Amino acid sequence: MTRAYKVVITSFFMLMSASCAPRSGTTVVVSPPPFEIAAISIPPEIIINNVPGTLTVFWQGNPTPPLSIDVQHVRCPEGATCRNASQRVSIESNSTRIRYRCVWRGPVTENYDVVLGIRLLDNAGRSSQQSVVRVRCVV
């Protein structure tokens, strides 16, 4: 499914050279990225320093293989071990599973949340939007 967006170019583009800038009021069709994250399934909670939980990332569109998933920690509490990761994934099923483990250094006394930013990158150098999710880590 392809979406088209109508963008009206205003006078701020007049700062560009006259040879490459469209005239004010010109309509330009801008295409969305060729793929995007459609949903992320997250376990209700993951036990700290135990078996990893599984997050499933679903996407739609047509990335150029190979596809990589990039996981960044947006928020990580002090005392938790948070490692950013990137890995290659298969594109046959329009979804992929990633394993996430909650790790705490020292004695664990309370639950905590981590916030992850997840995006997909294809071989053509294109990126999906970043989707932000919260993972609940429990004692």
C-alpha cells in the first residue's frame, strides 16, 4: 500500500537557487518510506537475571534485503546492564523475534522499566521510523 502526501512549497524554499527550487505554491508528491514498523508485541514482564523475554516486531512494506534490526536503550536505570544491539533478520515473514534479557548488577530489590527504541534498516540504507516501547523487568 503506497500513500501519497501533498506538500505545498512555501517561500522559505526560495533561499535555494532558482534553478533547483520549485515555485511557491507548487504541489510536490512525497512518498513514505518503503517499509515501516507496524506493531511490536512485548511480554507483560521479564524476570530480572533470568530467561530472556521475546519481543516480536512486525513490519509492512518492501525493504531491500538483508534487513537489520537496531535496538537502542532510550532509558536505562542506574544499576541495570543495558547493551544496544543490531542484528540481521530474515524478511520472509514480515516479522522477526528478538530476545531481551533484563540484567541487574548486584542484589535485585525492586522492579524497573527500560525504554527501547527499535528501528529497521535495509541494505539500501533506508530506515523505518523508530518505535519506542517499554519493557517491565520484575524481581
